[in-house]
Amino acid sequence: MKALQLTSIGTVTLRDIPVPTLAPGKVLVKMKAAALNRRDEWIREGKYPNIRLGVTLGSDGAGVVEAVHDESDKHWIGKEVIINPNINWGPDPEVQSRFYTILGMPVDGTFAEYILVQTDRIQSKPAHLDALQAATLPLGGLTAFRALFKRGHLQPGQNVLISGFGGGVAQFAFSFAQAAGANVYVSSGNDTKIEKALKMGARGAYNYRRDALYPDLWKTKGGFDIVIDSAGGDAINNFIKMLRPHGKIVFYGATNGLPGKLDLYRMFWNHLTLKGTTMGNDEEFGDMLQFVEKHKLKPVIDSIRPFSRIAESFNDITLPNKAGKIVFQF
């Protein structure tokens, strides 16, 4: 079978490797679709912990169960499934254990024609989605779901700002917040993405490279209840100024690094909260799928490509005009 593996730091290669052998408690899934994440590029660049050469990359995927080892799992054969990329979250639902990893490094992931996973890592694909759409959900959808509902405690009618609209997590956060009845605003450094957000129903959209943020963003009639962010850096202090009393900044990354300072004075006076978050536990993964199915949500897809083009597509993950997920069809 074909599989995309990390062959050296900076290099991923599509290789021929054996189909995995069934083992107790595991099922063999024939992949129908997989999707790229920024995590995959960080692994290629060697900027991720526990890097191991020769691993098949990929955290997002959907397919059909082709074979099972245990008799009790035979009902899965022929079922369309989505794969939960969590491994060893641990007993505490609030935070992952020190043994926690994600499918695709250091354990073989979804960028292969077949994948062998524990039976408890598969769930039925939402019926209203095809495999290409479903394959986009696992990592980005779960991260957004936890950020909004578990960490942000989003309520209908609240004002929410999604920063960096265009990335996978941000797109899911936008759709989830809308479905939950929030007033959703976005920021982006790209006018094409801003136009897309407005067409999708954003209450406001702002180019942080050009617009005067504070006068415009305060048109929300009092500021934001929640900001969802992945960049960090000095923009954190901008968000602090935009929050309503008792507001929250929930961040799942720090691509812009650490802020030079933090406006603690405004934070304590307005009872603000700065919360970190990661992907999410197994129960939240199931809740996320139910939420998507209940609201018949469909992910934003930037492009659909043949799996044979996956190695060259890594260079497109950070293209400025990319909006939505890059998906591969097997």
C-alpha cells in the first residue's frame, strides 16, 4: 500500500509499505479520505515532540472498516467510519495525561491506504457528510469544539471573535459558534477570507493588517464575550481591550510567540480570563460529532486532491488565500 512517511527532517515521501496485520482489539480501515493539518507541517519541519523517522503521518481521516480481529467487532465490517486521533488522553477529562499522543506521530497515522487502529478509535461517520467532508473533522473540529464549549462556555447570544479565519480550527469554531446561536465576528489578514466569512454570515470581519481594530470592533455594542485565538503574541493585549467584563480569551496555539507584556491591570479590573486549551477528550469527540450531525454542519473545504499529490501539497498549508481544509481522496 502507499503511505506518506517522514523520511528525514524536512522531507516526506510516498512509499510502498505492507498493509498492517490485524491484532487483538484492532480493526483495519480502508481509507477513503484524509486531510492536512498545520501539525503535519510542523512534524515535517521537526518542530514537534517525539519525532520518529519512518512514521506514517496524518491525524484526520475517514474510511470503511474492511476487517476486524475480534468476533465481537464483526458488526463494524463495511461501516463508514471517522477516526478519533486521540491516544491515551488519560483518566482526567479536564487535561490530557503525560502519556498522551495524537495519531500520526509517533504512532502511524491516516496518510495511508490502510490504517490499523483500536476499535474504540472509530465512530460512525455523520450520515449527512460524505467521506471527504468527514475526514476534515477530527483534529480541527475537536479542538474548536473544546475551545468554544468546554473552555469558553459559549452561550447563545454572546459575541464571539474568531481570529485568523481561514485555518481549519478557526473555520470550525466559526461554524460551531454560529450553530450555537452566537454573534460571530472574525479577523484575518486576507481580504478574500474576509469576504468569505461575510458571505457565510459573519456579523463583522476585519483585516488586522489594515483596519483600525478598536473603533470597528467596538461596534459589537460592548465588545466580545469570547475570543478564540491561535496566534498569541502581542495581539493578546488587543483582545484584552476588546473583551466585555468577565470575558474570556481561549487560545490553542502561539504561532506569534509570547507577548512582550500582559495587561494585567485591565484583566483583574474587568475579571477577565485567559485560558489555554488543546484538542479534547474522547467524550468531547463524540459530542462534537453529535453536534455536527444535529446541526447538519458541513466543513469548508479549500480543495480536493488525489492522494498521489499529498507530499507536494504540504507547501500549500500556509498559502495566504487558502480557506478551509485540503482534502485527499484515495
